[in-house]
Amino acid sequence: MRDFWEQRYSEAGWAYGTEPNEFLRSQGRFIHAGQSALVIGDGEGRNGVWLAQQGMRVLSVDYSSAGLKKARALAAAKGARIETEHADLGSWNWPTNRFDLIVSIFVHFAPVLRRHVHQSMVAALKDQGTIILEAFTPQQVKHTSGGPRDPVMLYSIDDLREDFSAARVELLEESEVHLEEGKYHRGTGAVVRVIIHKK
């Protein structure tokens, strides 16, 4: 899988565009200058760079060095500053009680790793911190707008309710949306959207 992402992010241009995810952009009430944000699986940096432009202190983590190189270039082009870390989230030494906001946009894992990462995200939040997550549901296999083709890698509401059972859920809903995110996320998408807070 690492080779897949290295190849994708080594292509010319920006795989998922340079603008932030629309669901993330719509959650401005959780985005505050001076606070700390972790963006997992940030790839070429579109979401982390946008958060930095809003004044947040951003750490973007990805296991593609090619993606992070582009993230740093995007930040420089937009006059923003982000920190980057090259890491496998399955074996990363997750911090605890560090971040005000954690963002996961279309980051998919197999079930055991998914639970580990999501529970680690909650632990990495400060008290009252927030997680914003958008992912594809199993219904996405009917569409051609991106995401894993293996249904095991796609997330249901029940999966996420269990993963985040230690947190307070504000939003947990499935919907169909229109995606315009670079050349690999285009068209109708079946997504699940989550907002949770550390108790």
C-alpha cells in the first residue's frame, strides 16, 4: 500500500486538488487560531495547509514521503506553515492529550487497525477536543468517485459508533454527496460524516 501512495503522489499535479475538503471547511466553529490540529493521512496537504491558513498549529502525518513533500510545497506556495511527520499510523507513537482538533478525511484502514487508530485519535485529544472525520461507506462500491474497492476497508455508522464509544458523538450520519476533489474524487460519493468530542 505504501508503494501505491508513493506512486500516486509522485504523479504530476495534485491527486485530490489543493482546496480543503468541503465537510471540513463547513466546520469553522471548531477551527480556532492558535489551537493545535493533527491531520492524519494528509497526503499532499490540502487539509492541513488550509487549517494552517486559519491560524492553527498543524501537524500533518502521512506514510508517503512524496505526499509530504508536496504538502510542504503547497504550504510554502500559500504562505502557510505546517509541521510534517512521515509515519505509519499503525505503529506511530501516538501522543496523548495534545491536540484541540484531529482531522481524518478519507483515511481508510482494515478493521483491527481502524479501531486502533480511531481509539488513538481520541486519546490524542485534549479534554473537550474534537475529531472531524469523513470516510466512504460500503455503498461507495456502487460509485466511481474514488475510495477503496474492498468493502472491508469502508466504514459503516455501526463501525464508527463502536470505535468512538469512549467519546461524545455530536454527528454520525451517512449521506450521498457530490465530490470535486482533484482527479481521483469526482462524482457522487457515499460518505459517513462524524463529529465527536473527548469527554
